[in-house]
Amino acid sequence: MRRLTNRERRMLQVCSAATALWMVATLMVLPIVNDRAESLAQIRKVDAITGLLATTTALMPERAAPQPLTSVLTRRAEAANISIRRLEPSEDAIAVTLDETSFHAVIGWMAVLTSDDGLRVASLEMGRLTAPGMVSARIVLEPGR
């Protein structure tokens, strides 16, 4: 076996040190740096979302106090040109009796109550009258869930 010269030994030491340094950097330092960068990016996203939520809730108008169901029904009925004969509130629903009313007005009124006011039609009894397009109805409405 031949002995290495001083120059060859020095080159072997430098290459070994460079290889060890490269392995430490590649296997230990770079993953830590990458994880830190990803963590900082996630923190920036969370901060941005938190700031957006804070400004959104500050800009949202305060909700008005909920109106009694009877006043909502009468106000919507007046707007739809419907006359209510009787309102019968119960614990969790309200029964509405309508006399001679246009079929289309009743359907439109119920659509507004369900879409805009969040009510749900629990039951509907409708009878056709002798006049064309006119009906009498009994509707039970519940708060939407």
C-alpha cells in the first residue's frame, strides 16, 4: 500500500470537510430554513384574515331587534294588498286566515315571507272561490330553522 503525500492528505481533508459541510447544510439547515419560511407565510395569512374579519365585523350594520311575527305579517300583507281576517298566534307558530284574496297575491306573499323574513309554511289550506283567481286560505307559519 502506498503512502499518501502531504498534498494528497490535505486534499482529502479539504474534500472530507467540504462533504461534511454540504451534508449538514442539505440535511439539517435547509429544511429548518424552509419550514421557518412556510411558518412565517402562514402567520402572515392568519394575520391578514384576522384583520379582514375585524374590519368586516366593524363595517356590518347592527341588526335591528326582531319584530313580532304579527307585525311582520300585517306589514307584508299590506304591501301585498292582502287583508288578514284572523291571526292566531301559538307557542311556536301563527295561523293566518285570509278571506277573498287573489291566488297570485297569496303565493307572492308567502314567497316574500319565506325568502325575506325566514318563515316556513307549516301547513296550507286553500279553497277556490266563485270569482276567477280568488281564494280563501288558512296558512300556518313557523320561524325558519
